[in-house]
Amino acid sequence: MQHKFIAGLLAAAMLFTPAMQVFAEETDSAAASAGDLSTEPPTEDPTEPATDLPTEPQSEDPTEPASEPPTDPAPAIELLPPVVYCQEYYDKEGDFALRIKCLLIDGAQGYHYEISKEPEFKKPLYSFDRAENDVFLKIGIQQDTIYYVRVRAYTETGEATYDSPYAVTQFCAPSSAAGPLQAPELNGFTLDAIDKLLFRWNPVEGASAYEIDIAQDEAFTDPFRKSIGGAYGGYQYQNMQKGIIYWMRIRSVQETTAGNQYSAYRTATVCIPEDFSILLGDVNSSKEVNASDAAKVLIAAAQIGAGRSSGLTTMQTISADVNGDRTVNASDAAVILVYAAAIGAGRTDVSIKDFVK
């Protein structure tokens, strides 16, 4: 039944797909021309009889390169600033380090990192480029110190380097005495939607629960507090606002008849840049939602159903999950098709979320 449903949606996608338009790129034909090289004929001597001398055609100089038509410069590459997540990290010897992890940005070849003790970044402690979106810094990083972190994505074409805007955040790991219970080891994040972030940690043996605080300042003034059962290793925080640095801390809890025991806190921060945006349903990044996006979602859903990778990037996955169920499937494609049909009919008063049931 599911195969028939997917086949039906693919047929619908073909019906909604607009006729292919062939865009002929106009180029000035710059055929090599010798120009107007006419000269005055030599004056003939009237005393000499006129003679007809056969002339050989002028051969081209093989050493001269053929002229090429002018080409338009390549369009600038626009990169989104990355979502930046910072956390405290401890190696096997217990030494403290700062971990910086970024959301992979489509089209980026690498990331430029800067870490400073002052917000102007005049004399950064670190300034480096990496192809990786996940780095660990140990030398010169201390607890109880606020660090300013900024990251931008970049790509090089051979003719130019294109940079995204900087994404800026802060981080501070307060020192705390070890508690009777092991502290949870933070394990990065997943951006589930444009405003939903999944914090992850490794479960602690013996912990019956985890206590999470989320606030908008390092002092955790008036925090949002949540208790999570000990079997879980993640929590999705929703309705995040762009441009705000969210401070998150977590500790293990062991509930006993004599009272609760707590571990030390582990701290992380994350910020979604103000100019970070993903158009829901625009899986192929064409800046519009149409039947080709639905077809791409159906192919990805079939790949997942066959036990393979979807083939989508993180940003494409966020765009494809229009119904917000953290799964890319045929129902997402159906919503995209209905919305694309409404837009094609000239409706401008609808959102793709209006078609999610």
C-alpha cells in the first residue's frame, strides 16, 4: 500500500511539475575579426603594362590564440551563518577543554573560528580555519572565564573566497566540586527545526533523572527548569528565538529515600543567528516550493524505507520535515504538493503549515 501511495504522489508530482523551460543564455558572439584593414592601392606606373598577379590568401599565425567570447562573472555564493554550540568537555585524564560544534552549512568548504576574552575580538586567543565543524580547544582555556566565540562558513571557487556572516556566541564553564554522582557527558546537539534544538548527553549509570536549566544569561536568572527520566539522553527545547544566546546546564540526580543526590553541572551554550533561515519545503534550495521538492522528499523517504541514508543534508532534512515529526516521509511530500498547487493557483494568503494536519 505504501508503494502505491508513493507512486500516486510521484504521478501527482509529474502533473504539478511546470513545463520545462529552456533558458538560452545570450552571449555576444565575438568571432575573431581582423577589422577594417583596407588600404589605398599603390599608384600604377602608366609606362608599365598592367599585369595580373595571382595572390595567395593570407595564412593565420598559428601562434596567435583564438579570441574567446567574453563571459559573465560567476554569481556570488551566499552562505548562511552557522548555528554555533559550545560545551565544556573533559578528556580521559579529566582535563578541561572547550568544544565548539557548528551546524553544517550547505555549500561551505570550511569554517573560520575565533575565540577571544573581549567582545571586540581585537586580540583573539585563537583564529584558525578548519574543514571540520567540530573542534576542541584546551591550551589557554580556563574555567570561570567568559569567552566570546564567533564562527563563519566559507568556500573558495579558485577565483574568489565567499564568507558567510559571523555567528557570535559566548561560553563560560563554572568550576564546581565533584558531587557524589557522575556528571553527564554532553554530546552535542541536533537542530530539529528552525526553532527546535535537541540537546544530547550520554546517560549516567545510577542516575534516576537529569535536571536541566535553560536561561538567557550565564547567571541562570529565572531559568526554565525540566526534569528528564534517567533512561533518556536528550531534550528538545522549542520556540527558540534568533539572535539570543541560550545557556544550558544539566546535572545527574539520584533519588533515594534519604533525599536526592546531585552531580556537578555541565554547561553549554547555543545561538541561532538572526540571519539564519531555511524555507520550509524548499528542499532543492530554489527559493520556492514546488513539485520537484516533493519528488526529492519521496526519493529520500524511499531511501530511508530501504534502510539507507536519505541523501539529504542537515539543512535539507530540516526543510523537508514540513509536518515537524522529525521524520522525512511521504506525508511531507503530500503537504508540499498541496501547498505548491495553492501557490500555483495564485494564493498568497497561505503558509505551508496551513496544510499540515
